[in-house]
Amino acid sequence: MSTLQRNGHSSQPSSIKKVKYYTTRALITVVLLIMLAACSSQEEPVTLKMALLPIMDTLPMYVAQEQGYFAEEGIVVEIHLTLLPS
């Protein structure tokens, strides 16, 4: 066990923790929106607008759109690139 872990501090830098935190939140949000759309009795598709950073963490959203996973669930996805993580 390293000195940092024994003292109660994580060995990962805080920037990595933030990326993991926000990626997890984004994925949970998408999953919940898909579940909500599946419970919907509407015939018209649901439109989901996502503002994504051009980084590797957002790659699953592009793959899901390219493979048609959102379309299978009746979700129209509009991906907008952003350079500000807010």
C-alpha cells in the first residue's frame, strides 16, 4: 500500500476523478433517458440534444449513434460539439 493510500488520500489525480465522475453522470443520464423513452406511449420519436466535448470519453455516444442504437429505441440524437465543459 502506498504512502498516499495509507494517509487516506487517493493515488489518482483529481482531474482523472473529475473525468470519471462526469463520464459516469453522462452515461447514467443517457441510460435514464433511454429508459424514459421506452416507457413512453408516444408514437413520435424523442429528440435528445447532446453537447459533447471532442474527447475520447464521448466516443460511446458517437458509436451508439453510428450503430443505430438510439434509432432502435425511437430516439433522435442531435450531437453538438462544444469546447467548454459546462
